[in-house]
Amino acid sequence: MKAYTYVERGRFELLDKPKPALLDPRDAIVRVTLGSICTSDLHIKHGSVPRAVPGVTVGHEMVGVVEQVGGAVSSVAVGDRVAVNVETFCGECFFCRRGYVNNCTDPDGGWALGCRIDGGQAEYVRVPHADRGLSRIPDTVSDEQALFAGDILATGYWAARIAEISPGDTVLILGAGPTGICTLLCARLRRPGRIIVCERSSVRRRFVREHYPDVLVCGPEECRDWVLGCSDRGGADAVLEVAGSEQTFRLAWECARPNAVVTVVALYDRPQTLPLPDMYGKNLTFKTGGVDGCDCAEILRLIAAGEIDTTPLITHRYPLQRIGEAYDLFENRRDGVVKVTIAG
Ligand SMILES: [Zn+2]
Ligand SMILES: [Zn+2]
């Protein structure tokens, strides 16, 4: 089968590989019907994910059809349409039992697919711990509708959940890339009074204005004055930092009102500074880290109910055979690209 492979730093190639086989009774083999490219794939390509193993098939955003299951798999069956979770997790360790599946201590726990073990930019993928990592897609939900449930939408859902947003709150979201927009869609479910999105790119600002006219949009330069001007509590009640720059990290705590929760989902390429003397008395709570992607079934239910729709994010569509072109477009952010799909 064809599999897009991390060959060496800076180089991915579409190679012929054997179709994956079951290695454990808890495994499933999924025929990938639709996948996507994530910014994390680019991080692997450029060598900034040291855990990524050369030779590995990349890709961790996909949906498909169950082709084969091991003897211990009970939640999905051959022929089921499924969304694949970015994280594999055992469901039994200390962290999994508390919902912190990103910290699962199983050897395959956490983000393994398309990083440490073969992923889904291929015709087939082996999914360990299939009972946890696969969610059945409701019949009324299309592949395109379900595509992001296991990764960027899981991240947005998790971020909005831990951000402690109350009805009526002013919410600031820093960054309107694909994950920022998923975060926006999930923050809305919490019925805040107002959402402000701060984004540096004018193309992305326009995308938000066009699709979500109820959201206030600003650039990073005017963000602080804007947010403070919009609030009679000295800042936003909840801040979600999904951009990952020095400037947005600073804005995250500057724009938060006293006693706010600042949720940092972004991945930075260098350490950031918390100037504690400047923040003294603001009594902020910071929450950080990678997604605990364990709400996939609930996300699919919300998609089926029409509460979440990520299909406007899909701007371009490619077959697996032309995945190299899709990467080129996505990486260079040409032609207003937000997300591309890769059809198996
Ligand atoms: Zn991803
Ligand atoms: Zn675990």
C-alpha cells in the first residue's frame, strides 16, 4: 500500500509498504477513507519532534472503515465507520482513569500514531487500544464532518472544557488557525456573552469575520486595548492561547482579568517568560499542555446534533497519490488554505 513516510529531516515521501497487520488482540486495522495534514506533521518534517522515528508513516487525523479487529476488541466491529483519536491510551493506568489520557503510561500511550508508530496518511493504519482510540461515526455524519473529531477538534473541545467558561463571560481566543477556530466553535457551546479572536494574519481574520459574524476580531497590536475596553472587569474572563508566539503568550496574561483562567494550548518553539512581579496580585490560574483527547464520542454526538460544524475549514481536497502537492500548499499557506483533505 502507499504510505507517506518521514524519510529524514526535511523529507517525506510516498512509499510502498506492506499493509499493516494486527500485533495485539486490542488492535484494529482501519482502511483510511479520509485524512488531513496537521501543523504537527510539519513539525515532524522539520525535525522538531525528537520522538518521531524516521521511517514512520505520518498522519494522525483520519477517519475510515474498520477492516479487521483483534480478539479483545469489543466496541467496534468490521465494517464500522470510525473516527481515529490522535492519542492511543490504555484506559486503565493512573492518568487514564482520571481522564488525563495524554499522559497514559502505556508504551503506546499519548501521541504515538504518525509519530512513534505508523499513522494514517496511508491506505491502512493499525490502531492500538482500538476500544479507546476508535469512535463510531453516526450514520448521519459524513467523513468530512467527522474528520477533525480526533485531533484539532478534540483539542478545541478540551481547551474550552478546562477554560472554565461561564455563560455571559468575555472569552479571548489568541490565534485563528485551524485549532483556534475549533477552539472558538467549542467555546461557543459554553454560551459566553462575547468572544474576541485575536489573529495576526489578515487572511485568517477575514475567514473568521466571514464565517462567524458574531465574533469580534482584532490584530495583536490593538488586542490589549480592545479587550480591556470591552470589559468592565479589567480584562477577559477566560483566555485561550492557541497561537504560540512570544507576543501572544504575553497578551494571554495581560488581557486576562484578575482571577481569570488562562489556558495555554499552543506549542512554543522556545521557552516563554512569566514576569511574576508585573502580574503580582492578578491571581491568575494557568492551565497548560497537550490535549486529553477522550471526548471523541461526545464531539461526534455534537456534530450529529448540528452543534459543531468544522466543514468550512476544509478548503482543499487531494487524493493520497498527490499528497506531496497538498503538503506544499498547506506548508506555504497558499490560496487561503485552512485545511486540506487527503482521500484514500
Ligand atoms: Zn495534529
Ligand atoms: Zn493509560
